[in-house]
Amino acid sequence: MGGDGRVLAVVGATGTGKSDLSLAIADTLAEAGRRAEIVNADAMQLYRGMDIGTAKLALEERRGHPHHQLDVLDVVDEASVAAYQRHARADIDAIVARGAVPVLVGGSGLYVSSVLFPFEFPARDEAVRARLEKELDERGPGALYRDLVSLDRASAEAIGPHNGRRLVRALEVATVTGEPVSGRLPAEAAPWRPTTVIRLGIDRADLVERLDRRVERMWSSGLLDEVALLAAHGLRDGSTATRAIGYAQALDQLDGVLTRDEAVTATQALTRRYARRQVSWFRRYEDAVDLDPRDGAATRDVVQGLVRAAVD
């Protein structure tokens, strides 16, 4: 692994400890004389100011390890998988050129896959897109979600029934190309670079408890104040950021549509559903190394094995 420009990818559902593991890998590599640089693959952590609700590591928590693809968008900007792919791959190429080890970390399945696997984004068809956007306005995201389920269940489950923008794009791809988005990311495809994937997993009952506590901490740590500040900077006008789980519910609380308890409960339910979709998406990585982060001994063994391979 040492000289092949390999990417280490840490993936899994939200709340499984991906950031902690990436730092442990970087720390252990540093102790062995190898530098690691971390590349974010969480779509919402691309946004400046969206910190509490995304569990983004603060600068002082990054232990001196360089992090890329954090805080690169304003909340009014539209996140694009195609743009992310270009920028993240450029970061990885530069990291390898510096002789360091790139560690891709995140739970946004399509973003991770767009970097790891050969994937060319089809051109847009403005007429098709306009028709689908009209349908979104008239029929709502739930109807488009049902349409996508019939064409591309894997992508529908990854996107969920609430993200109208991504549902429109997935249906546009399927209409223009005749091929589902998920079909363009075959699990057996040769990776873009040599890759080792570490897939974190926790049993469902424990994960649900973790996620519910995490949402409570978001509110007690000041999410509402964070969202109020972002709203003053245009959060409501953003086509992507405004739909982020937790942020949309906090906006509803600020607007008096939801009480605090209702906003927290809604965010917990959406977070649990999102975690199920993430688990389903990452099952396609057939050669992934599965790891339960609660198992300290197994985690140390995996990290040490990765580091030994990196320094050989």
C-alpha cells in the first residue's frame, strides 16, 4: 500500500464514529512516520457555519491533521456531486503527490461513491429538468420519490422522500440516459484509485439510542442559535442546505411551526431513517473491512494493519 497512492475510505451511517476513526488512523500513521490528510465526504459539512448539526470537527479537534472539503460552500450555494467529485479527487491527487495518505471520510453515499468509482455525470436536459421541477411543485417530493422507487429503488432509498432537488436530478438522469443512477455505480467496478474501505457498523438498537442522544445534544449545544445566524446569511434561500436534517426542523421551530420537543422528535425520526438508507447504500461495497467501533481491540488491530501496509 505504501507507494500505490491508495485511498483509505472510512464509511458508515451517521453516529458510528467515522471522524474518531479517521483521527486514530492519522495519529497512528504520524507515529509511524507517515502523514495523513483527511478529505470530507459528508455533503452538509461542505457548508460554512453548519457545524453543530453536522457534528463537524472544530479546528482544534483535528489534532493538526489537514482536512479538505470542509467549509467550502456558503449556505446559499447548491451542492453538486459532480463538482464535489472534481474537487475531492484533485485534493486526493495532491495529497498523494505530497507523499501523504489520503483518508476519505463520510456518510453521504453518492458523494463517497463518486470519488471511489468511475462515474461520469450525464449532461443535463433542461426541458426534462423543467418538467420534473414543475411536477415537484405540483405533486410534491413524495410523488417523485414513488416514481423513482419504480425506476431506481437503490437511489430512491439513498435519497429519501424529502429531498426534492436530488429526486429531480435522479429522475432526470434516468430519463435522459435510460440508466438509473445506482446502475452507474456498480459495486464490482474497478476503483478510481487503489482503495481500502473500512465500513463502520453498530447494531440497530444501539445506533438508534446513539442517534437520539446526538440530536438532543445538537439542541442543547446551541443548534437553534446556529440556525438563526445562518438564516440571517441566507439559509432559507439555499436549495440544499435549507433541507438538511435538523436545520429544516430548527427553522420550523424559529418560525413557530414546531415546538422544541416537536423539532427534536422530528429530527430524531428523520435521522434514524437516513441512517437506514446509509447502511443500505454502503452494503454494495463488497470488499469493505467491517468494523464495530465499540470493539476497541478490533479497532486497534484494523488501524495497525492499515498503518503497516501504508509504511511498507
